[in-house]
Amino acid sequence: MTDLQEEHHVPSAVRWRFLAVVTAAVVGGSVFYGVSSFQDYRERSAAAPGVALETSGPPPAGGYVMFRNTASGAGYGHIGTVPLTEPGGPRRLEDTACDRIYASAAVRSCLQTTPGVMTTFSDVVLDADGNTLDSWPLPGIPSRTRVSPDGSLIASTAFVTGHSYAGTGFSTETRITGVDGTDHGNIEDFALLVDGTRVTAADRNMWGVTFSADGDTFYATAASGNATWLVRGSLSARTLTALRDGVECPSLSPDGRRIAFKKEVSGSATPHWRVAVLELDSLEEAVLGETRSVDDQIEWLDDATVLYGLPRDGAPGDSDIWSLSLAGGEPELFLEHAWSPAVVR
């Protein structure tokens, strides 16, 4: 367990100067991110279409995959869907653009960046037809989002400082909100329990929520100092209980028996994440056959196969979705020019 940090008295003038510097850095970073993202969006939107498209009609009947389209053309960054039975076929694109998307059958969570003099970030909640139900601001660059299986809860993670999990200076805020308007707040305010002892260190950091089907239980990553844990959360008790260390960005399998996650294996300042799966009853893990570094919150195609995004080599801003069987074997290309998969059954 990480030693709790000792508080030291800091003169108020020093604190205010430090706060001013941090605030300026955060604002400056947000503006730069928003402007650069908008320029990339305009350039890619003006290019010729990179995939076959279906521009009208309802979402595919039966199961489908929803994702962020990263193919060049007018639909770059927009919500896309393809049938589970034909992921390589023409994709249906919607009018809404997202940095990150996740969905249940009834509700979608779309994390967005709006560039400007003051770049803003938001979580936009949509219904199954793409109509806006609600929205709320995010405190920084969008990172992760998840919707509970019944569509009643939404979790969103944003970078308050930093812009990726590869840096040592990042800080996140993760909130859980009910679609009915109930605000469960920042899960950093929940009691973090490691080996039965509450961790109150100021550097506590939480991200990467995944929901169970009971409406109360969720799993997430918690970190403090050099330690990182898989935690089981309870909305009603407002607790986070550490189950195992070394688990990042958990994703609960459809049958609720396993957690897929990214496992840092480099042991150096430059992280390298492998895809791994944890059995919840025994807490035994298996590292799967993907050797490339996967910085993503993994999705389950079914109880035996996972999906994840990887940047496309030599094409900044583009990515592909890959599949990997728990039974072994090599990764397979599942969906080209796509990111942020959500399997809707």
C-alpha cells in the first residue's frame, strides 16, 4: 500500500502563484488541443471519402458496432455503425461528431470538443435515434466514457491536466451521472479502500469506469503514488475497494465473469500496454497475444473475443479496430478507419 502523503503548510501567496501557473497551463493546453484538433478535422473532412458509406436509414437491425469514423471525407469523426454480421461492409454515418463514443441499445454518450477562443469539452447524451437528451461540460480533454447495460448511467473521464496516460503529469476527473439527472459526482470523492485501510493521499486519481448490470456496482482504475489498482465501486455506499494491482481501463465481459484491461509491462518511463484478461472469481490473469502497445479501454465483441483501437501506422488521426480471441491466435483487423467501438446487442 502507498504511504499517505504528509501535508505541509504553504504560504497563501505561494499557493496563489502556483494556482495561477497551473490554471494558465491548463487553459493554454486546452486551447492548443482544440485548435489543432479542429484543423485536423477540417483537413480530413475535405478529403475524398475513404470507405463505402450509407448516409440514410435507421441503425442496422440486430446487433451492431457503433464507433467513431476515422476515414477521410465529410464524415470524419462522426458516429458510424456497421452490422455485427458484416463489419467490413458499408458504414452508416450520422451527423454528430464525437471524440469518443459509447452506447447501449437506448442511450449513447458522445464526448465532444468545441474549439474556440476558449475551447470547451462536453458529454452529450443521445437517444437511439441520435436526438440530444442532455449534455454537461467536461473539465478537460475527453478520454473515456461508458454507459451501463440498461442505459441508466453514464461515466465520463476527462484529462484535467495532461493529454494521455503515457505521461507522468496527467490528472483525470471521472464522474458518474444518471440519465434521469442524478449526479453521483466525481468518484475521486468516494472512499478508496486498499487492504481495508482508507487512502486519502492528495494524488488519488481514478479513471476508466465499466458498469455491472445491477445498477450499483462498477469497476474502475484507481492510482496513488506509484501504485495502480482495479477497484470495485458501489454507488450506494460511495466506496472503491481495491481488488488487485496493475489493472488499467477495465472492461467487464457480457457475462460479468471477466475483466479485460491494459497491463503495463515496460517497467520504464515509456509505457507499453498489453491486452490482458482477469477472472473475477480467482483474480487470475492471462496476457493475450497482441504485442503492440494498446492504449485503449477494451470492448467485448462477445464473451470470447475483445475489440480495441490502434493508431494506423503513418496516418496521424486515423486508426483501426482489431479483434483478439481469448482462446489464442493472432490479432485480426475487424474494422478499418475506426475508433472507440461499442457493441450494441
